[in-house]
Amino acid sequence: MFTTKVLNKTDISLLMNVADDVFDNPVNEKLVSEFLNDPRHHIVVAVIDNQVIGFASAVHYIHPDKQTELWINEVGVAEEHQNKCIAKAMMKELFQLGKSLGCKVAWVLTESDNLPANKLYQSVGGEKSETVLYEFKI
């Protein structure tokens, strides 16, 4: 059985113990520390036997003329633990965190052909929009 946890700046060692295929790249301790020490960056993890087997990361941000929003950056679960409602549990934990931060809306982007992600986001109440994403190389 897994548990979920919202990490804070004291959880660096936990985030350094991650199953191989959870993140796209190896976890970097310096970046973990920077991330966890930034009060606007958030990460929920799923843990089994003190090993992170999934994560969902987000940023809450403010703007001079808009309400606080939660931007969900990325969700990942180790392949052997997929399709067990782990991602859904982490998303719900992120929504609760967002609500406690005063966010009224959360949003995430994904590719239209990423069927697992689209299924997940719809399963937790996401409504598909017709937003167009532009990417810039800077």
C-alpha cells in the first residue's frame, strides 16, 4: 500500500530515494533543495517502503489582476505502480494543497495523444479546453 505526502524543505533525503522510472532524468540534490526551499513550488509524492514511486509537482502563482492559481507541472508514476489510482490520489492531494493556498483553479497541459494523462485528468474532474500552446526557444 502507498501513502501520499506533501514534501517540505526537510524532505530532501526522501526525494533522493526515487524509483528509477519516476522522473525523466536523475534527481539532482542541489535542484531538490532549491525546489523544496521555494515556497511557491510544491510536490506531492507517493511512497512505498520509504521509496518515492510517484510524484505530482505544481507551482502556485499570483498576478496583479488575477486570483491565485495552481499550475500542475508534471505527474509521474513508476511503471510497475501505474493503473493503481496513485496518480489520482496525488492529484487530489495537490488540489487540497491548492485550496489551502487560496487557489480557485488548477490547470495542467498535456499532449492530445497522451491517452493515460488525458484519462487521469478527466477522472479527477478536469475539463478539456481548446487552449493552444506556443513554445519558445530562449
